[in-house]
Amino acid sequence: LTLLASAQSSTDYRDLSNTLQKHIDKVLEEGNRKFGRNHHVDFHSLVKTPVTRQSSLYVNVLLKVTTCKTAHHSFKNRPECNTRKKNTPLIDCLVCKIKSGEELVHCAKKVDVIN
């Protein structure tokens, strides 16, 4: 079974497939653990067309720090937390599968490089 999601312009988490939401939930947990000190970190947008196959996984998303206060152990998407907190960088996250079949999740602040 192969599922290749088309490039999606929607930035609404609820419009994404259940398969994609499952992987984005892993990213939301990592992003909130790493960057969600006082404010909830939530889904912003897809970076590239995601690939979710049994043998290959590549989901690259941007997260945003929101104006919502962090809720105790709430790492899932929170539709009410839609407003991005001012002066905070986006968070670039990737969930992928390596040769051993292990899934990796990594998030870092997105920094624009100026030449």
C-alpha cells in the first residue's frame, strides 16, 4: 500500500488525513517538549509533499509557538490555539524512517540565513 499525499496548501490540521495526523502528532509532542516552555506549540504547515509508505516515511512540517499557555501534558493539535506568538521563530520538524525501519523525529528552530 502506497500513500503519497499531494502538496497541500491547507494549513488546517483537521483537513489532513488520519495517517498524516498520526505522524504530525509525534512532531507536536517533540516540538512541545523541546520548545513549549510556557506556550503551546501547534501545527503551522507542511513544508514538502509528505511520503507515508510502509517502507518509506518523510513528513516535514513547520510548527508555531502560539499565544495559548501550555496545558499540562497536552501535546496534540489544539484548534483554539491558532494565533502565532509574536517574535517567535517557526520550528522545522521532520519525522522519517531510517534503513533499520526505526522512526526518527527531530525539531529545530527555523532560522533564515541572510547572505
